[in-house]
Amino acid sequence: MGILGPAQRAWQNLRGRLYMRRAAQRVRTGMQVVHGPHLTKLAEHEVALVLVGRDVAYFLDHHIAHHRKLGVSHIVYVDNGSTDGSIDIARRWPDITIVTCDADFREHEREIRFQANTMVLEGGWRLAIDPDELLDYPNADRVPLPELARRMAARGHTALVAQMLDMAFDGPISVAGAMPYAEAAHSFDRYNTADLERFSYHGSDLGWAWFLDQNRVTNPNIPVLYGGLRRAAFGEPCCLTKHALFRMGDGVVPQPHPHVTTGVVCTDFSAVLRHYKLAGGVVAREQKLLSENRVAHDETRLRVSRLAQEGDLNLADYCDAQGPTVERLIAQDVLQITDAAREMLA
């Protein structure tokens, strides 16, 4: 790095923050609370589940139930123009704020996600993930999310890195498409480890490494992962690493990149987001996205093209592992954990 590197980086940081504030204000004018409290003040270690979705009725009930069981105390659901009854499903849950948003998600994703995390919430922690993802972490059955947040904060840690793991069913995708989400979460038990590509959290040449550089890591062995099942089956260059759980506070910017929150200290173990993008009527669902011109990258096109041609594709053929328990994923080096983290989670 040249002598002007730090100054350039500071200017880039400032310019990005100013742009985001202006864009967020524009997006906010198109957002309206249609159900629930307009402001929820979270206690220090309370966790709010933050969802942004469009036509996610297939996923919502089981997703919310799963994370309620883990201990989230409030839910924010930002609906970006659903026509499948997603809002009606969300209304059935207590302690939920539903916000409608008319901004183009393809153009304003980061501003929408910023507002989702800040517009109706103060304080506490955010579990900011997608409706087709289910979080799991070591000893989740004994350490609920608010207690996990408390223990992390006591060690000076303010974020949890999670690795998305694309899940597959051993059978034709046409059969898998008929399963309810709760059933798919049980029956989709195959995954791919052979096609994972690893990058260092700091010091990589990833195009979005600048965002990662705004954070501190306490376990440098936790990588940024790409690839996996969708790379093997469809050639998708998909990023799998997310800051799923994070504490709001001074200097924290929630999701300026879809996978990164900045201004955080990442804890020394990683979690898994079991990812069920390929469950439900995936072909019809994603063809609709393409027809509405709501996709900003080619990954969906690659996936839909092949799935449309091969309706009975068995994605388990591209998997080398089965039964993704947290401990198995640690043994396979998909997830990482230090001895200190094990002691914290005991």
C-alpha cells in the first residue's frame, strides 16, 4: 500500500457512509409500517430477527418458528411487493413489525437492508438473514440467542460469522418441490464440501474486501467461503459467508454489503446457515424473478436455465456429505471454533 493508502481508505469510507445516508433517506420515504410497533427498543442482549423478502410465503412460518425457538424476541419483516400472501402469514405472529417497501431491490438492496435494521429498532442485536436460511451453532439447544449475545459481549465480541450451506434432497427436484419447508428442512440432508473455495478474511483480493477490512477478527482461521453445491451443479460463483448476528452500536453499519456488517469484532467460532434456496417450487419462483427483471447478477439465470432443462435433476449427485450437524461441520473444517469459544458455549 502506498503512502496515501490510509487517507484514501478513510475518504472512501466517509464517501460511502455519506452516500448510504442519502440513499437510505430516499428509500425510507417509500417504506411504510403496516403492522406492529413503529419502534421497538431492545434490551442490551435481546435479538431481533430482521427479514427482507418478496413472495416468501413458502418459507415464512417455519423460518420464524425456528428462530423464535432460538430466542429472538421481536421480528421485523420488510416486504418488497409480495403477491403470494406473505404479509398475511407474517401478521399471524406476535411481536412483529411489518414494513412495506416499494424501492427496487435490485438497485437499492443495501439501503433497504440498512433501513430494515434501523428504521423500527433501537439497541440490542440483529439476526439479519434470509427466509430460506436456518441458523444453527454449537450448543444452540442449551445457549439461546440472548445468552449467546451476552457471552459474546462479555468477551468484547460483537458479531458472529455464519457459513451458508446449500442443502439438497436425494431425489428428483420435481419431487422435492412438493415438500413444505418444515419437511424440506428435515429431508434435504445432502451438501457439498468438495467444491468450497476459501479466502482469508483479511488480505484477500476479493472485490468487496474493503468491507471486511473495517472489522476485527479474533479467529483468523475462519475463512470467507465461495462455491459449494451451487458451483458444482450450476457453475455459480456464490459467496457463502455472512455476518448473521451482530450488535448495534457506535460505528456499526448494518449490511452495507449484503453479506457484511462493518464496525464489528467477529467472535472466534462460526455458525451455519442451512440454506434451502433449492426447496419448494424453485423453478417457478425464480423464473418469476427473472421475468420481473429483479435479479442483479447471473447466478439465478445459470440456475434456472439448467433446472428448466432438467426438471428431474437430482442435486444429491453433486454432494459428497450427508447430515450436516454442527459438530460434523467443525470436523470437516467447514466451521471453526477455538478452545476458548468451546468453554464459553459450555
